[in-house]
Amino acid sequence: EILIWSLPFFGVLLVALFVGRGSGHTVPPTLMGIARLWGFHVGLSYLLAFYLGYGSIGIWTAMAVGNLVTGLAALAWMKYGDWARPIIRMRKRGMRMPPSPD
């Protein structure tokens, strides 16, 4: 009940993570994933559940907040970020690629 409203934001986050990594931009998706897991799911869960005494409600709330915040950050990155700019240059036609070291 607490987490369900945040699942669409989690879906946006997953799409952004996969698109970002697929386009070669690995740092922003990694930072968003770390923030979601360690900042919200672990850090905020601990704060709400144990320090403030909300118990399991605090844990589920922290997970929902983590999905919401990182989902919105991912949406902003997809809209305004540079993920569509190519990282790896394509080779020109007719040029040979150097042999790979084996």
C-alpha cells in the first residue's frame, strides 16, 4: 500500500538506467542506483525505522521515497541530460580497425 504509488517512478528509473548504460553513459545511472540503494533503501530506512521509531512502515516509506526521488532524477536526466550524445565514435567506411590484442 505504501510502495505501490512509487512503482511507476521505479519503472522510469529502470528505463533510464538501461538506456544510459546502453548508450555508454555509465556514471549517471550508477550514481542513481547507488543513491537509491544506499541513500534511501538503507540510510533512510534505518533512520525512519530505528532512529525515529516507525518500524516497518518507515522501511516501506523510505523505499517509496527512494523510488520517487531517483525516478524523478532519472526522468530529468532523460529529458535534459546528454545521454543521447554518442560516447564511442563510429569508424569511417573503408577504414580498417586495428587488430585486437589476444
